[in-house]
Amino acid sequence: MGPPFAAPRLRGDALFACLIRSPTENKASSARDSRRRYRLLERVSLALMMLLSATVSAAKLSLGPYVQDVGIDSFVVVVETDASASVTVEVGDSDKANIATLTSQGTWHEIRVAGLKAKSSYRYRVLVGGVDYGGGTVATAPLLTDDAPINFAVYGDSRDGRDIERAIVEKVIADGAELVLHTGDLVRQGDLDSEWRDFLKAEAPLMANIPLYPTLGNHEIYRDDEAKNFRHYFVLPDGGRKQLYYSFRYGPARFFVLDGNQTDDERYAHKKGVSSVQTQWLANALDAADQEGGVRHLFVLVHQPPFSTGGHCGSAELESDWVALFERHRVRAVFGGHDHAYQRLERNGIRYFDSGGGGSSIYRERPGCPAFDQAARRVYVKAFHYLRVRVAGDLVKVSAVAPDGSIIEEVEYDREARGGSSPELVDERIWPRALRIGAAVGLACLLLFLGARRLRRKVRKS
Ligand SMILES: [Fe+2]
């Protein structure tokens, strides 16, 4: 029978060689050997721990840190490491006192820091294998009873325009925005992981400190029907990661972030209208918001805007149930993207802003959009921009700001509803287009018929 610990002998290590005594020898000096074995095992354990430690410390931060889901008393720090590692997040308050040390093991880390005070600043830093990778400063959300002014930024359609995006990020940070709402199309092709990483790197100076709430655009699901990357990279409130639409509260405002891609007939084909399940959810959520204490303002985000005179025109015909809900509940503003320009529109007292100038190439205005788009149109500017939104009491001030900081347009309004013409939400372009197609098909059939008849006559004559 061979020695019980043959494998370590291969290393020729004295430490292990001592372990290969035969059972007979052990009997002769069992007490002495027991002590020796104990010491050896201790040393082996130590060596293994050192080896493990060396392996762990070799792991590096590969993404982040960025903050998500910032609430009244908590926020989430997101970090990725290039190998399984123990990540430590140290949190300090404004007095520079360390109030929490949290750890996470693995390669993808979502570390929730909880038990915090509302509307307070907290510093955090991330350590991997003892190496300090920095962090940021996060302000928790105000109490629901807090009616103090808030300010946030809105932009969208960053896609492949990372230089513009970085310039916007700088301005938004300088503005002191408390949160950012992205109107969708963060990436060009949803299934390409590298594009998500590029997005997060461009946004890194902002997202290390300020939460960014994304809207699902059509490009997020381009070759990724299930929006796996969108769900992976964002920690969303209110079940948003599962259903892809969600709501959250920030001070006197409640936000509703919708998924304009979901339909009843075919999940990601924009055909008959937005999904009835989501519409019912929106109706219930708006009803609940009307009863919610301290809510002065309702803001909606949807990538495909109901009204637009840009390249895609508006989606109001498909989103007519939503438009009715916006009007019934007096939504203060609906922010969209999809058409790469700045637009301000209005219908039945509801303001619509199209903010799709966050980086990707800009669209010219399109003539011939449906009557409901043209009637709602107020301003169309072909320009890169972001929206700076300041809310104070009943007032909402929206400034469209170019990446160089110049103001494109500024508009301030209160709760008073405005009038304006309200054409039916029917895309009348469908019929002329259908007629054109029908006429072309009819003409082709007629020519075929005439050609066939002529050929038949020739054959008979010959
Ligand atoms: Fe889009």
C-alpha cells in the first residue's frame, strides 16, 4: 500500500515530504507526530491562504463603480471584477466618519448601502484585494414630504456619439443634477456587450455619484429581444428589471418610465399598439399617484414619443391609450427620444419634449408627419443637447442646453392647462401609402394581363 499523501511528493517540498510517514512509524511516536502534523497542517493552511490571497489580489476592477437605485435611505454600488474577488465598499458620512464596511464575493457585485438618512451626502470607496479604486459621493433622495426644489437632467440617443455624450456628462455634473433620466437608445446594438461598457465608461464620472434611470429604446433590444444586457447592467426600482417599465418617487415628483416597444400582438414589433398589460399598470400607477401624499408632479418617459415631426414622426396612434391617461392625470411633461433633435410639443395642455440629441447623428425635421404631430409642434431644433429640468413648487422650468453650455430654448410653466387644436390620433398617412401600394400592384397586374393576352394572340396567329 502506497503512502496516503503521495501527490505532494511531486513538488519535492520538505514541508509535504514530512507528511508521508508510514502508519508503522506513526504508531511508534504517535504523540510527537501528532504535534508535528498539527504544526505542518497549520503551515499548509497558511500557505494555501497566502496562495488564495495572492490569487484574489490579482483580480482587478473591470467596470464601475457606479450607483443605482438611490432611495431615501439607501443606494446600490455596482462593480465588476475581472476574476472572482472579495470587494469591499467603505461608506462615510459628511463628517468623514466611516459608517459602514460592506463586502461582496464574485465577479459581479451589487452592494446595497442601507440605513441612511434622507437628503444626505455619503462618500464611498471601493477596494479590491486591498487596492483602492476610488468611489464617489452620493446624495440620498429627499423625504416624500419634502417639497424643496429638485433638478434633474434628461437626454437620450447617445448610441455611438460618445464624444458628445461625454461633453453632456460634464455639463450635467456642473449643473448639480440630482438624477439623470435617459430617454433610450443608450447603445447602437443591444447584444454587443462592448457597447454597454462604452456607454458606462462615457457616463462613469456622472454615474459614480448620480443615479441614471434608463428608458428601454429600440436599439437596446436590437438583436437582444429579451433585453438581457439592459436588465444586467441596471438595478431598477419597482420590478423594472423584470417588466422593463417602472415608476419611482423623487421628492415632490413621481416618474413613470415606459417601454414603448412592447405590444400585445408581437412583443417587440410596433404594430397594433402598446401592450394592454403595461397600459393597465400605468393606469393603476397614475391612480395611486393621485392619492399619494406630497406628489405635485407626474413625469413620463417613453423612447418613442407620442408626438414628433422628426424622422419617425409620433407614435400617438399606437400610444393613444397612454395619451388619454396623460391628459386625464395632468402629467406635467412627457419626455421622449428616438428622433434625434430637440422638440417641444403640446397637446391638450400636456407638454411633450423630444430629447434625442445625446450623441447620435442629428435628424432633420420631416415634412408630412400626421396632422396630430403637426398640430402639437411648437419648436424643432436640429441640435445636440440635453434638458436641464428644475422643479420648484408648481413651476417646471425646462432648458434645452447645447453641449457647449449655450441655451437653445428655455420654457417655464405652471399647472395651468393650455388649449390648442387636437386632431384625432390617426395616422392618415397610412391610407395614401396603402393606396399608392395598391395602385402599383394593380398596374403591375394589368400590364401582366395585357402582355399575356398579346402573347396569346401572337401564338394563335402563328
Ligand atoms: Fe430609437
